[in-house]
Amino acid sequence: MAKKGSPLKNRLYMLALVCLVPLVVMVVYLLITINRFSERYDTIVSNITMANTYNINFKEDMDYIMYIIAVSGKRAEKIVDMEQPHIMIDDARKLFQKLYDMTDEEYPKNQLKRILKHLNTLEDRVEEIEEDAFVIGTYDLNMERLDFNIRILTNIIQEQIQTYIYYQATNLEILRGDIRTDVNRAIQMVSVTVVVILLAVIMINRMIMKGITEPIRNLCEVTRVAGSGDFEVRAREETGDELALLSTSFNRMVEQIGNLVEDIRVEQMNLKATELKLLQAQINPHFLYNTLDAIIWLAESGEKEKVVYMVGALSDFFRTTLSKGRDFVSVRDEEIHIKSYLQIQKFRYQDILEYEIIFPDELYEYEILKMTLQPLVENALYHGIKNKRRLGHICVSGEKKEDTLIIRVQDDGMGIRPEKLAYINQVFCGKASDDSSSSGFGLFNVQQRIQLNYGVQYGLHIESAYGEGTQVEVQIPAVKK
């Protein structure tokens, strides 16, 4: 047994010091890094969550409330007395002022500043409508204010909120890159630690008893394996106090590195899910407003059968839209969805719209991403048939070729100008950025959602002749429901 203060004991202490100090530094570094990135991640997600609350609900609620006030019904008096639109604007102002105060970067501050400015303008326009709401003869003026002031302002505010959310989502991608860089740096530090530990073992190996040499060799081996990227490896915990402490610290370090790598993988999946939700949240709600307006008009006219027909079609439309929260539905459900949509639009545009849906029975057993066809049909109606200003025809058909489902939406409307078609194809190929204010936004939305779910080899293909019509072809993998 070595005596107190003997060279053997001193060298053992030195070995423990050489091994433990780098390990402790590594653990502390990782803990600090994880905490720092966690705070940044929590801040970004919190900002997105708060802003997204108003992105989803604010425009719908404000437009609906101001519509009630503009038509001056009994409910309008109650809403005005309760100052409901002012409360909504004030709540939104407080939230975005809070986000403004919390933000140090110039771009999001400018975006939030614009939102606050437009909220103030919106409040002024609300007061104008409220002042004349119950004055006889001001109905047409208030409806004009509703269309050209309120709805335009709420649309601008919603677009600015979406821009702010997109910027915050971009910060998540930057954060992911920073985490990847720190992981690489941590691996390099582990490799350096391994070299230091190996040198220390070599220097005192001949002076350490045989019972200690073997455990150290084992520790060096697992350290080498961990340095190569296998974070599942664990060192044997020995009976000696120094070696036990060293092995435990090493195992903790490897476990934390492995957890960090796993956290990065999970975060990448969350980023993809966030992108999908942002795209899904951009679906235009105006169809619902217009349909409800038509139902109200029919009910006031006493046409009960047509009201029942419209409500039934609208019910089918939203039943398939919700689909119990599922992202994928059967081709049959998607067919019901677009059929109910076209039934409603046929009622509204019966003088200019005819349609047919042709799906072979074999397609019904396959699944499709929900809300894939409705935006394409809507695009064909509003940007094809309506612009034609005479009777038009929409045909939706599908077929299966090998392992691919091909669904086509054709119309004989106005078609797409060559320069516009070239721009859309450039966006689809990633050679240009999409413009959310353009008439092809529904196409861009569907293209992004398909490629995020299935891969870049799938998506939309467009053929169009200006003045003759357009065909949009959807290609997705054939997967049975």
C-alpha cells in the first residue's frame, strides 16, 4: 500500500484532476448552452403563440362584429354599448405593444410598429361606423366603410401579423443552425478531452498497480467510441473512489450529449410541424362569410328548401374540412368536400358555372392530404370562370399510374397569361419567392404542403392557354387509407 504523500498517490490525484477538469468543463458548457438555447427557443415560440392567436381570430371576429353594427340590428346596439370592438382592439394593442417592448431587433420592431399604427387607424374607422350606425339613410355608407376601411385594415393587420410570425419562424431555423454548430464544437471538445486523458494515462501507466491499469484502459476505449459518435456507450463503474467518480462523470457527459443530439432531432420535427400549421392557418375564410350571407338572404326571402340545401352542403363541407383533426383523408372524403363546395358555388353562380367530378372507384381506398383540391377548384372558379364572364365548366378527374395518384382540375375559363404562368413555375421550382398577395396564392399553398408532406418530387403541374382554360395536375404517392 502506498504511503500518504507517496508519488503513486500524487500521480493518481493528478490523473483524476486531468480527467475530471475537462469533463466538468464540458458538462458545464453543455448545461449553459442548453439553457441559453432553451431561453431563446421559449422566447421565439412564446412570441409566435401570442401573435398567432390574433392571426387566426382577430380578422374574422372584427369583420363579423362590424358587419352587425353596419346593418344596425338589435344586436348592434348591445355590441356598441358594450364597446366590444374597442375592447378587442385595445387587447390586441396591449399584446403587440408588449411584443414591441420585448423586441430589440429592428425588423420585427418596425413590423410591430406598423401593426400598432394600423390598430389605431382601425379604431378611428370603427368609431366612424358606430357614430352613423343608427342614423337613418347611412346604411350604404356604412357598408362601403365596412368593405373599404374595416375589412381592408383587418386584412392588412393579418398580413403583417403573418409576416411577423414568419420572421420568428425563420429565427427558429437560425437557432437550429446555432445548435448544430455548438454540437460540433462539443464533439471537438470531447475529442480533445480524450487526447488529454490518454496522454495522462500513458505518462503514469507504469507507476500504477495492475488492478488500476485495466479499468483505465477500459475507460479510454469507451472514450474513443464516444468520440467517434456512439453516445450509447457507457464506462464500467469501478470500485475505487477516483475511478468511480471519473466513470460516473464520463457517463453523465455522454448521456447529456446524446440527449442534446436527440433534442435537435425532435426540434427539427417540430419546425416542420410549425411550417405546416402556418401554411394551414392561411386558408381564406371569405367563402364562409359569403355562404352565410347567401343563407341569410334566402331565409329572409322565405325560401326554406334552398336554405336547407345550402346548410346541408355547408355542413358537408366543414365536416370534411375538420375531419376530426386528421391531416389526411380518403379520396372519397376529399371528393365530398369539393362537391359540397361546388354545390354551394353553383347556387351562387348558377348562370356561369357547370361542373363534373369523375373519380374511378379504385381511387377511393387511397388517402390524400386534406384541403388539397378545394383551393385548386376555388382558383379555377374565381380566377378562371368568373373572369370569363360567361358560362364555364370545371372538371375534376383522377387516375392511378403505378405508385402515383394523378388528379386533374380543368376549367375552360380565362386561363393564365404566359408571364404569370412562367412566374408560378419559377416559384414551384424554387427560383423565385411566392407573393402571398397574388392570385396564385392557393396554388403556392397547396404546392408547399404537398412537398412538406411527401417530398419535392411530388406537387403541382400547370398547363394553361390564355383565353382558353387551365389544367392543374396534382401528383402524390398512392398510399392506401
